[in-house]
Amino acid sequence: MAPGADADFLLLRAAAPELAIGELASDLVYAASGAVVDTTVVAGRVLMRGGEVPELEEIVARARERARRLGL
């Protein structure tokens, strides 16, 4: 990654029970679910903060409309 490039990263809930025992990498693979993710940043843009997705209703509405156009 070049200096100054947009970042992609997750912030995890460190106190989640799934992450409390063992090695972090193993816990993430074998025990954790998406519920341990607190914040998601993609290309420098915050997509989820505090476990909440801003504009979720709008996102779901657009997905439903596109699915309808596909005949789903």
C-alpha cells in the first residue's frame, strides 16, 4: 500500500467472549462471528460504526429493487 492511500480495516470488540480465550487468529477463524466486528472501513470510508450500518434502510431498499428487476 502506498503512503496516503485509502485504508481498509476492521475494529473488533476485544471484550467479546469469542475472542477471550486462545490465540486471536484461531478465535477469529473458529469461534467468532460477524458480531465481534464493531467498525468497518473500506477505501477510507466508514461502512459500519458501533455495529450500526448508516443508511441501512436505503441500502436494503435498493437491493430489493435490483432483485425485483432481476426477477427474484
